[in-house]
Amino acid sequence: MIRYAARRLLTAVPLLLVISFLAFLLQQLAPVDPAEAVLHAQGVPQVTSELIAQKKAELGLDRPLLRQYASWLASSVQLDFGLSYVTGKPVWSLLGPAFMHTLQLTAVSAAAIILLSVALGVYCALREDAWPDRATRGAAFLLTAMPPYWLAAWLVWLFSVKLDLLPTSGMDSAASFVLPTAVLAVGYAGVYFRVIRSSMIAGRNEDYVLYGRANGLTERAITRRVLANSLQVAVPMFGMAVPILLGSTVVVENVFAWPGLGNLSVKAILGRDYPVIQAFVLLLASSFVVFNAVSEVLSGLLNPRLRKDL
Amino acid sequence: MKHSRNALSAIFILFLIFASGCSGSGNEPAAEAAKQGQAREIIYASSKDINDMNPHLYSGSMPAQGMIYESLVEKTEDGIKPLLAESWDISEDGMSYTFHLRHGVTFHDGSPFNAEAVKVNIDAVQANAERHAWIKLSTKIKEVRATDEYTVQLLLDEPYYPTLLELSMTRPYVFLSPKDFINGQTKDGVAGYDGTGPYRLADQKPEQYAVFEANESYWGGAPQVKRITAKVLPSGETTLLALQKGEVNFIFTDDRGADGVDVEAMQSLVDSGRYQLLRSKPMNTKMIAANSSSTGPVHERAVRLALWHAVDRETIAGQILHGAESPADSLFSGNVEYADIPLAKRGYDLKHAAELLEDAGWKLENGGETRVKNGRQLALKLYYDAASSSQKTEAELIQSAAKTIGMKLELIGEQSSSVAARRASGDYDLLFNQTWGLAYDPQSTVSAFTAESSYARTTGGIEGVEELYAKIGKVTGTRDEEKRKALYKEILTTVHDEAVFIPITHGSMAVLAPNDLEGVAFKQTQFELPFELMHFK
Amino acid sequence: MKRISRLLSDRLALLSLAVLAAIAAAGMLAPWLAPHPPDEVNMALRYGPWSLHYLLGNDQLGRCVLSRILYGIRPSVLLVLAAVLASVLIGAAVGMAAGYAGGRTDALLMRLCDVMLSFPGYVMTLAVIGVLGVGLQNILLAFILMKWAWFARIVRSSVRQIADADYVRFARTLGTGSLAILFRHILPVCVPELAVVASSSFGSTLLQVSGLSFLGLGIQAPQAEWGMMLSEARQSMFSRPELMLAPGLMIVLTVSAVNFLSDAMQQAVDPQAGSSKRHQPERAEAALIGREVA
């Protein structure tokens, strides 16, 4: 087991290196000269070519590419991503808090998605093809086809303005989490619950269920066993959901003025703040890789049969 | 089959959602009722965070800085009036200003405001003089002397008539407690934000909100509104919903001229009976800056003139802005000092615009939509503030008019900071901008024609630019009123002829405030609001 | 063939296909179908109500909403479709090469896929936009850069399963060229699963593209695009809610049709709910590959 875990985590390392190199290259591809951009951000009124050359040397931009990459990587690991082109402040001072805020939203949403998917999946599987099942699937269908900002706008108008139950935006209180989480959960749970549902339906047709019934097990006990097996299938799926969520909160954060990564990245793009964009890409891609590796290890823990695939 | 039932259910639920959604808009929220009896506060929405509040640098929010810091003097409708300086004397030769400071003023951290504090502040600004090159006063200051505890002497290299005016600006010549300096300087950051103003910064969560509390020991008397919160909300519907619900109860035009919600939305809030809308007198001119030093087609005067004729100011002012702003035909309106001069009026005339382009050699080639000259297309990029819905609509209107005369405009929306960066670096053809407004027009805006961080690129490519810059350098030192008038006339006429600033409308500040807030007024600057004068009924 | 006939017998799937075909046709024929030019500004008609002349009314610049919806099909639907097809083709090519060649080429290409797959949805798109600037073409480029890896993986695993099959070996001994083998024996195996994943990712990409246009990062004015139209309508959401209706409904309609079709295809590919356990994780994965919800 340990060997499996170690091997799995180790294969993540070269992947991380490649990703970091690609993220580093982003800045090279940008149409803006980094030295010039930093000078303008610092408000230097007269940007001459001597000043640019000076700044270039200062930032180490005249060294060979690989050496620049090496030092960039070294400082990135220490969370030093350079200075923002817009505010001139360290990138991490913007990215850090934003990451935490998005992480919080993601965690709460992930929990909601898992609960909702499992609940709906079981509910519908047990009433296969009955009216509640069809209604739920119909509703899910519609809600996942709706652009999330549209859904968000109506939800805010209904729950926040008309019924005055929840705040319209911001991250002030526990209540602020409700609407953004609802929008995110609806989108994902609408898809995931069907997987649980079909997995459970498939499970109920399995042989062991027949044997179980023949041996006198209660319906409840059988359902629980089928659910347990379905969940096993679902674990990697939910595992993938979290990092995907982490990077997909952009629109929701915009509508709800959530001070997270999504908002920050859009502002950075519209503000041509390349160091922030770069750090954002690196952060998310690395999280994705690490998360995947960890979740595969966890799956391996739960289901020894999967370990052979490595 | 399963699918058809799914579809039916889907349609039914869709119907339900829309039935509930279409039943009218905006009801009275319960929030307001709860607020009765509690100390009322102002909560305003801004699309930008207040950022770094260092008063000697430029990334902070100006309205916020205006609440916390103060300058020696203030520009009012009746001219320069005392603020932190009670009185002043100007020497015969105009090169020495002696200020007698107000007694008994303290910074928010308790430190006394005195001549020494003034001296270290101005010295700190001057230590970073390059950064302040846009404000010409910084290039004229020779020395600051604290002659006794409440007297300060400011010595200049040469006479500079806008001295008092520039000292009255929101930044950089405002005062921070010397205890907040780092190593005796402010240019590398400050340890705190203690000013002398009516409000002090109590709490700040970056990108979320900032809270200002009344300075109870303010020399002008403690303000009546005890708490002001600035919430960071994207403009548009998020701000509108917050206003409808009462989570935010105040918005005003930001320092780049963008409004939190559009005119119609503001009107609907007023109609709901909870809000009042106030508009200041016209304060500035909103225009398009055309980069004459670009390598693209915009460096040609004919192209700029043609674009001028393609802007339908009447429609923009009347329809897009609902009459809130008036059409502008010149960079400075006639009531701005020194700007009451005869300038050629260029109306909305697409035919004439097409002729101008034709004569300049831009021709339409076999059925093409865009004019071509020397193998190059007449294609220009116009940058606008992505947070301003009115700018986008104006841009689209101009784009469609330009299309009819064979000019292709590509519209690109960016953050206002990025547009400002482009202005400084010259990486643009056209961008939306506005003059600096009442207190600064015309002298500071005109001075800025030569400043790299402002309009140097915009004006850099015109004919006779050297002479223009020379005149601009001279005009501020000229003590003879007649000579000054003549110089400004020449400067403004040149800039008008070269069409590097294409005026659109005369803008003003708009404030949407709760109905029970009184004392809402405007200052002589579009960058600050006198919150200390406001009080709830 | 059995699967196609199974697909076609599902009436709702047929309906979805018909709807999608109609939308696609409308988009391609937009210059002839649209009653007015989509960017014809007419300030006098600002926010015009539904009328005989302007069936769906006018937007904030007096432009005909119906015409903009029709022209909007092109970037919102047709270009996305093209991007999906492009990534399928690239992915299939790479997957087939990897699966058939095996060995080191296979390992290298699959590592490459892993790298591309580590950039989750929006991140890749934002990175590309951040560097190359805003615009629809950049979003689609980002999408292709990302999604080809998914398709490559699917194709490769199918190929791997088949490549060692007996009948392929027989074909090889008979002297049939590699390319012929690929096309005649291997490709047909991959197509069903590819179709399922491609169709579900089409739906989610459509939502993503409109989401990015909504944020101002996608198509630029004055071109019509459904997400952009929703963003503009957002400004007057409460004074004129009807402006948000048309583009929103079109998106819901199109994405629903795509999802229905995708589901039907999945049913046709694997009609029995209770297949062997080994299939299930892959099916779960397949169902979700495309579904990176906006």
C-alpha cells in the first residue's frame, strides 16, 4: 500500500514540473514587455529605454530562459510570485486570501453536491420511472441546461430581493454561502445524481441482491449494500469534481461579488496583470494534479483491486 | 419512454419558473424598516477596492483619500479658501508662499499637526518627485521651511500661478502623520493611514469592503454620519440588487467617470420612493483620446477629424445618457477659465467625414467595407472601461457610424487601470477618457499634455508639437493675465485643430442617496464628496 | 448499425436532432433568414417592444433582437461545433497513433495527454485569454487545446483493446495496410463512445463560451452572441426583463437538445443498465468527461 501511494505521488512530480514550465512560459507569450509593464505599474512617468534595460537586469530578465525558470520556480514554491502589474503589491497578497475564499465556497459546494447527488440518486433509483423520478430528472435536465448566471439572477431576485431571506452578494456571513452554493450545486448535482441513480439501478440487478433477498435480508439492508457499492464508483467522480469546481467558480463569483479566485482572474485578465494570471494558472493546475493523485491513493485504499493498474 | 416524460416534466417546471419570474419587479424590502431608530450609516458601492491609501502615491481610491486626508487650502466656488492653513502671504515675486497653519489640529493617531509635519510631508513628496511630474508644482518647489511652530514657508524656483490650486488637490500634497513614515519616507510605503480629515479608516478587507468611522476630534466638528462603509461590488445588476434591497444605500460616479448602475436603473430606484438622485453642475468633458504618435492610421489628422464628425453627440447625450449629460463640442466648455475662445464646431456629418477620408487617400476598394490606403486598412482599436455600461453603448454607436464611412473600429473592454496603463505607454489608437474636472481645468489637464504618464503620446505626433510644449511650459510662469489668455488660446486652438481629443459630452457627478439623507452636496472636484456635511433627517 | 437504428427509434432523440439541425441550418442561412442586419443601430427604436416589424423587439441600441439571435447561432453554436469536431479529429488521430504504435510513442503521447488534462476547464481558457487577449477564437483555441486529450485517451483505450484482437491480427497477416485496419476495424469501435463524449462536451462548452462572453472575455462587440446578449440585457434586467428571455431560452433549448441527444446516444451505445461491473467506472467517467459545468 505504501509503495502504491509513494509511486502514485511520485508520478505527479514530473507532471507538476511540466505544468510549472508551461505556466512560466505564459509570461513569455504575453504581448507586453514585463520590464516596461512593471515600470508603468510603479507609475514611473518617463519610461526610457535605459530604464527598461535597467529594470530588465533588476528582474533578471536578461538571463537564459532556463535559469529564469529555475529561479521563478524556486520563489513560486515559497509563494513569492512577484509583484502585480496593477497594484505593485506581491501577487500572493492578492491570491492567498482569494484562494481561501474560493476554497471555502468550493468545500461547502462540494459537500452540498455530494449530499444532493446521493440523496436524489437514491431517491430516484428507488422510485425508478415513477412520477417523482421523472419530475426530478426533468427538473435537473432543465436546470443544467440553463446558463448559471441566468439561474443566479433569478435566484437572487427571488430569495434575496423579493423574499428578503438572503444577502444579494458578498461574503459576509453564513447566509452569503447559500445562493452561490445553490447555483453551483444545481449545476453539478443535476449531472452527478444520474450517475448514482444508474449505478444503483444497475446494482439492484446484480446477482448478490437476488441471493440476499432469497436469504431473507430486508429491503433496507439490501439498499444499503447497493448504495455502498455505488458510492465506491462515485468516489473518483466526486474526487474529480472538487478541483473542477475550484476552477469553475468564475461566473458565480462575478454575479455574487465573491472575493475569490474567479473574480481575481477575470480582473487580472481585464487588467492585463500577467503575474497574477500566471500564478493563478500554476496554483489551480497544481491543485488539480495533487488532488487527483491524492484521490487515486484514497481510492486505492478503499479498493485494493485498483492498485494493480499502476 | 423515459425521455418523453422527462421532457414533459421539464416543460412544466420551466413554465412554473417563468410564471413566478414574470410577476413584476422590485418590492419594498424589509431591511429598511429595521433600520429605523438605529444610527444610520452610509454604505456605498464601488466597483474598485480602495487599495493602498498612501496619500503620496496614486493607487488609492480618491474619494476615500478625500475623507481621511486634507490639504492646506481648498478650492471652492468662490476661489481658494483656507483649510489646514488659516491664512497665507505670497511674496511680490511670486516665488515664496508663507502659510499660517490652524492651531489645535491633530492627526488620527494623536500627533500634532504643525509646521514640522507639513515640512516632512512635502519633503517626502518631493523625494519622489519623478512620480509627481504630472503636477508641475513638484518641479518648481525649491525648499520648504518651518519657520516656527505654525508657520511654513514654501520657496519656488520660479513663479507658478497655479500653486495654491495644486496644493488643494486630493493628492499628493496632503498630510499624513509623521509617525506613519517609514525611514523618514513615504514613497516605499507607510505604516498607517492617519490623516487629519473628518473620517478615519477603521477596518479594511481587501476586495470586499472598507469601513470609515467619524473622527470625533475633527477640528471642523465631528461629522454627523458616524460610519461609512465602502463595499466592492461589480457595477450593474449586482449593485442594483444591493440598492433595491438596502444592503447598499449610496452610489456616486467614480474617478474614471463610471456609474455603478445606469441612468434608467437610477431612475427606477428614485421612483421607488426610497432614493434621491442628485446631479452636480457639469464638471468635466468626456472624450476620446486619439494617439497621434501611433504608427497606425490614427496618426493622420484627416482620420481623427473624420472620426470627430462620426460621433453623434446629440444621440449619445439625449438617448444613451437620457439627457443627464450635454453634448460637448470642444475639450473645455466655454465656462472653463481661459477656454472661452472661438473654436470650429464639427457636427455629426457622415458625408463630410467620408469626404475627408476620401481626400486623404483612404479609398474603398471593390465592394470592400473598410477603406484602404497604401495596402493598409483603416482599422482602429478603441479601448473602453469594461465596468462602464454607458461607455460600451456609446462605443458601439460610434462603431456603427464609423462602419458607414468605411472605418473599422475594434472595441476592447478592459479594467480602467489597464486603460490608464495604455495611455501611459502609448499602446492604443483610441481610448475613452475624461478631463480632470473643475479644479484642474484647464491648467493641470493642459500641463498633462506633455506628461508621459498622461497625454504625451496623445499629443506627441501632431504638427508643431515642440512649439506647443514650449507654450505649455511658458503659460504657467506667465504673470501677465493677457499674455496667459493669449497663450491658452493658442494652445487650445492647436489641440482642437489637430483633433487629438474628440469631445463627446460634458459629464457631471451623480449621487444616488437615501431620501432621508440631507446635506448632499458636491465639491469643486469630481474626485471627492463632502461626506462630513451630510446627515440623516 | 444496430445502435444507429436504436438511436433513431427513440422519438425524443429524433426530435432533439431535428431541433439541432434546424438551429444549425438557421445559423448558416442567417443572412437570408434574418429580417434586418444584426448590427444595424437605430437609436430611435431603443428598447422597442415586440412588433410586426421587429418580432422580438429591439435591444439597447435599437438592433433587431431576432436577427441577432439568428446571427448569434454562428458563434454560439456553429463555431463551438466546429471546435468540438476539430478536437475530436485531433484527439482521434493522436489516440489512434498512440494505441496502434504502442510502446514508447504510446507512453509519450499519454504523458502529454496527462499534462493537458491537468489544466481544469476554465483555467486553460483563462490562461489562453490572459495571454493572447480576449476573443471568441481564443476561447475556442483553448477548448481545442484542452479537449483533444480527452478524446485521445478514449480512442487510445479502445484501440488498445482491439489492436490485439484476433481478427485484427488476421487482417494484418493478410497484408492489409495499417491505415486500412485503423479505419475499417478500429475506428467503428471508438465512434459510439466518442459521439457520447463529444455531444455532452458540446453542451457544456456552449455554456462555457456564453459564460465567458457574459464576463466580457468572449466575443467582442458588435457581433451577436447569445452570452453577450445576456450580458447586455443584464444591465436592464429589471426594467426590461424580456431582453434576457430570448437569448436565455435559446441557450436552454440548444443545450437541452444536445443533452437529450447525448443521453439517447449513450442509451443506444449501452442499452442495458446492468452490464458487467467492469464497465461502470468507465461509463461514469464517460458521462462526466464532457460535463464540466460552466
